[in-house]
Amino acid sequence: MKRILVTGSTGTLGRPVAELLTSLGHDVRGLSRRPGAAYQGDLVSGAGLDAALDGVDTVVHCASDTRRQGKTDLAATRNLLDAAARAGHPHVVFVSIVGVDRIPYPYYRIKLEAEGLIGAYGGTTLRATQFHDFVLAGARIFAKLPLVLAPDVKVQPIATHDVAVRIAELVDQPVAGRVDDLGGPEVLYVPDLFRSYLERIGRHRRVVPVRLPGAAFRAFHDGEHLTPAHRSGGERWSGFLGGTAVER
Ligand SMILES: NC(=O)c1ccc[n+]([C@@H]2O[C@H](COP(=O)([O-])OP(=O)(O)OC[C@H]3O[C@@H](n4cnc5c(N)ncnc54)[C@H](OP(=O)(O)O)[C@@H]3O)[C@@H](O)[C@H]2O)c1
């Protein structure tokens, strides 16, 4: 049994990570800025970090300023690692994204730099592909348009539970640096994914693949965010979609 702090424990990934680690018998603390959180803290201001890290032997760092493309992520990660060093240097497991070193996308550059901070601290970094939830959120937004414009790219979506399972393995292992990437079980074409979503919600729309200008989109189009050699055996998109409440 380990005492584990999960940052971002209210988030899309952090929540299932905290739940799984708890179900495996670990003593899990979730860090959140929300008032009333058992371990309330702010990675950017540093408030609450020393208390949250007291007596912890592992940190799973899932927090990210995703709504603002990682704007505060480097300050947050530095503060976390400084506090971790003060708390006796627990094992820090960081979640990054496949292709951050190959795709010139601003959020990915920040993730890559954060990976460097984790490496200098002596932690473990796991890169994952896009979560099913992330793809679904995109499909929901695009499906509101009369003509559904879908990025002309492929994705390899993965269930957050399957990422959590891998994180749980890493928590039980010594510091590993950067481990093998983790991708979903299949590589799928985004326009087809959007069509499957429209079918699921019973909406008839034409889906048109679109290409955007710029090096970042070209890299996505070229599949630099995919890792077909590292497919999880976990939940497929169709299974995820089937189990998702229809939301119009
Ligand atoms: N989305 C994807 O497809 C994908 C794929 C691969 C990897 N990843 C990576 O996986 C990680 C988790 O992503 P996600 O989609 O689960 O994110 P998310 O749902 O947006 O959750 C972000 C979490 O970060 C916390 N947070 C943000 N700023 C904070 C701060 N200053 N102090 C403390 N907590 C803070 C939030 O907690 P409170 O608001 O409760 O404080 C929230 O729990 C990210 O590093 C992301 O880059 C994502």
C-alpha cells in the first residue's frame, strides 16, 4: 500500500486514476483548488502543497491548465516538484501526450518542457494518446454545425480507465524515466468517428473532412500523435460510445 497524491483528481483522467488506486488499496489524496476538497491546494500559488505532500511516497501528476492550453503548467509543475523535493523526494509519475516532441503545437511544447522538469527531478513520464472523452467533446461541438467539419486526421483514442491501469502499474515500479507510449486499441479516422457519433445520437448531417494550414496540423495529419506499436488491449471507441449517455 502506498500513500499517493493525485493532482488533477477532479479531472477527466485524475478522477478514474484516484478511484482505481483507491480500489487497489492505496491511501489516495486528491489535490484540488475547489473549496471543501480534502486536500485543497493550488499548484500555481503553491498554497496547500506542503500539507498535501506530507508523508506521501508517490505523486501522480494529472493536473493541467487544459482550458488555457497549459498556460500555467510549467509554474505548476515547478512548484509541485520543489514541494516534492522538500517532502523527501517521492516518486512522481507524470502524464504527457504522444508526439509532444514531434508536433509544433503550443500546448505540446509546454508538455515537452514539463517532461524535462520531471526528468531533471528524476520521475517517470507516460505519454498517452487522446482520451475517448476528448474526442467525444470534439464530436459534440462539431455536431452542432449544420455541416459537420471534421479534421482530416486519424486518432488512436483510449479510455481513461486504461491509462489509469498503466499508471497503477508504474506506481508499483521504481522510477523509470520515460516509459513506452500508450495508445488506444485502434487507429480511427476522425470523420468516421464523428459519423459514428451522429449515428449514435440519431442526427443526420453531412461530414466533410477539412485540412487546416500550418505545421501543427500537418504533423497531426501525418500521424505524429499516434503510436500504433503500443496499443492497449482496452476499451474501443465503439464500446465507449455505446456506453455514453446521448447528449444533444
Ligand atoms: N485530454 C486528452 O486527450 C489527453 C491525452 C493525453 C494526455 N493528457 C494529459 O492528461 C492530463 C489530464 O488531462 P485531463 O483531460 O484529465 O484534464 P482536465 O479534465 O482539464 O483536468 C484538469 C485538472 O487539473 C487541475 N488543476 C488545474 N490547474 C490547477 C492548479 N493550479 N492547481 C491544482 N489543480 C489544478 C484541475 O483541478 P481543480 O479545477 O479541481 O483545481 C483538474 O482536476 C493532462 O496533463 C493532459 O495533458 C490528456
